[in-house]
Amino acid sequence: MDASVLTAPLIPPAPKVHPKPLGPELFGQLRVAWEMGRSLVGAYSEDDFENLVTPYVFMGSPGLVVSDPTAARQVLTSPNYLRPVKASRPLKPLVGEGLLLSEGETWRRQRKSLAPVFTPAATGGLLPHFVAAGAGLVEALAGQDRANLAQAFHHATLDAVLRALFSRRADAEGALLADLARRYMEGPAHFKLLDFVSRGADDLIFMDGDRRAMGRRWLHTVDALIAERRAHPHAQVRDMLDRLLAARDEEGAPLPDQEIRDQCSSMLAAGFETTSRLLFWAAYLLALDPATQTRVRAEVTAFPAQQVSSLDDLKAWPLLRSVLFETLRLYPAAPLIARAARGADTVMGCEVVPGCMITISPWLMHRHRKLWDAPTAFRPERFIDQAHPWGMEAFIPFGAGPRVCIGAGFALAEAQIVLASLLQRFQIGLDSDRPVLPKASITLGPDHEPVFALTPLNRAA
């Protein structure tokens, strides 16, 4: 290994950390709301990266910032804590009442019904779709020496999920969904100041006209795709929609049409956006660290992406897998998890009253100085010997507890294949020295989309 990798690890750019807490007084609280409205990781102070629990008061309501891994899991696994209703405001017009936003008994029933759709065997059957999406990405970039990979990954991951869900490419109805999804995530999906002060998902809905109008178009398009499949069913299972149409609830009845629509919408909206961001940040880190990029390329050259036919084949890329996990540590797709207490409790010696808001930030936990060695450094080797990194207490990129992301295996398989496809064909660098800073809303995206330099490697696809 190059000694420089060990002696001078890459420290990627990060947002400013405030030297002192922004303060409990009204002005300080308004400053917190303003900073978080701009970016959900914009209000943290030095103390937050030193303390494992911090009480606070926001707009008259008590809360705790919890970074202790055991305490975080206590909150995320306890039925005493529910997702705040208003937290669903940005995405509800797009995903309806699917698994992503449902709660209580509805969530439990949906999770059980969807479990067969996300088994390893089911995910393994989708690998040809991911390989095709990776090949499509490379084909789209052929002949270019400069590219906006943020946009390219958006298209590639939406192509992958459309193929996996509907056996459709990102054209025709897929092109409409691609355009709607990108515009929604870049605009209406961002948290607004009114989202923080509203009391529920349907409060102040007159301010959500853009969200609701685009959401109606999105759901109408998904309805049309499902109706077409019902009219022309496949002879055998080819994609996730086939499995949803075949799924049965606890009483053996088929899932209602609206539920199938909302589950498809949730998979589309959440699946493509989070994986796209993961791929962008991984590419950015590898562009900043060409030595690690070269080592990853050696793996994927020895076992090309187009040869993948089973989940076991992905074991040929241990460093690539570790790069993705380290990327998820430094740039967790969901940077903030909030829960509201239903009843009284105690968390790390702090009293919790009904209505108390618990903030668990994977961004903060993953960079906490008491939880990680060299927390701000890009060191993928830390995951090499971790068979199941999500078993590491301080690593929660997919959440924790009962609501851990059901599609984690799907996303990781897709990301490995798409990134391997890119690295087989191109050396990637950056066209500018301007730092790319993470900006958090629904997901953790870049503050600007840099131009990447592409150098063809003249290898067969």
C-alpha cells in the first residue's frame, strides 16, 4: 500500500462547524431554524462532536440530540418514539401512504407484506437490471472527456430502479418520472422554514402547492404503469412489480391498488435518490484519492461488472464495497432522524417528557470524535474486515431498529455494479479545485454539481 495513504489520509471538505452552540435564546433558535432550513447539517457546533447527548429547547419544545450509539438504538427500537408527523411533509405528496411514511399497525402490515420483495434471492434476481443500467451509464458517457456525474448518476440509478421495478428503461413514461423526480428533489423536497414550525403533515398545506401539483403528476404516471401491467401481465416474475402484484396481506388478500401505487412510488423516490447520492460522493472521494481509485479499479478489472450473476460475485470487490461503506459514513444519505416521545422516559440520564423531540444525526454520529478514529478522514480500510458493518454500533447509514431500511441490500448491490461499470472504463478526476460541500435536506447532496474529468481506459465494456 502507498505509505501516503496511511500517513496523509484524505480529509474531504465539510461544512463549517460553529465554535459555540447557536444559543437557547430566541435569536439563537431562529438562527438554528435558518441554518437548518439551508442545510440540516448546518447548525452543529464543536460541542456536538464532543458530547454524546445534548438537551435543547426549540420554539418552546424540549429536545435531545443523541449521539450515543446505545441510546440511539434505545430510541429507534422503542415503541415509545414515533416519527414526527410533520417530518413527512416534504415527501408525502410524492410517496403517499407507502412504507416510507406509514406508522404503527399500517407500517407493520406493509413491512410484512413487502419482506418477500427484498429477500437476498429477490435482489439477486434483479442483478441483470443493475448490470444493464451500469452499461447504459458507460454508453451515455462514451466520447466525453468532461461530465456532470451528479446528473449521470441520477439518470443511471433511476434507470436501474425503473428496470428493477417495471422492466422499463428511463425513457417514455420513465423519462417523465426522471424529470419529475429530479425537479422535485432539487426543489419541493427541500425542508422549508414552515416545515419546522408546522404542527403536522397537513398543516399550512396552502404553502405546498408546488409539492402537491408535482406529486399528482407523479402518482398519475405510476398509476398508468401499474394499469398497463395489470392489462398485460408477465408470464413469469421479472421485476418488483410482479412481486407486489403477487403479494398477499396477512389474510391472504392481494394488496389494494393504492397501496401498490404508493409502495412503487416510495421505492422510486427513495431508491434512486439515495443511491444516486451515494454514487456521487463515492466518485468525488475517489477523484480526490487517485491511489485508492487505482486499487479499486484493479478489483473491477479482474472481475468485470458484466460478469456479475449472483450476489456472491460481489465478494470479488472487497475494497469497492468498503469505499461505499466509508462513503456512507462520511456522507450518510439520510443525515437526520427525528423521533417524538409518546410517553415519559430517561435517555442517558436526561428526562424525556411526552412530546420531547429526539434528534439522531448519522452525520454527527459518523463524525463524532468519541466514536471514531480519524473521524473526518476517508479511510475505507476501516471496513475491510467488517462482514456486516451495520453491526458496528456507531454506523447507522440505513437507520436502526425495526425501521432499518428494507432496501439496503438492493441499494448496495446496485451501487457496486454501477460504480464498477464506470471505473472499468474511465479514470475520473475533477475539472476544478473548488471544494464540494455537502448540503442536507431530504438527502445529503452537493452544494454544487462539479464537472468531472473522464479519461477513457480503452477497455472493452
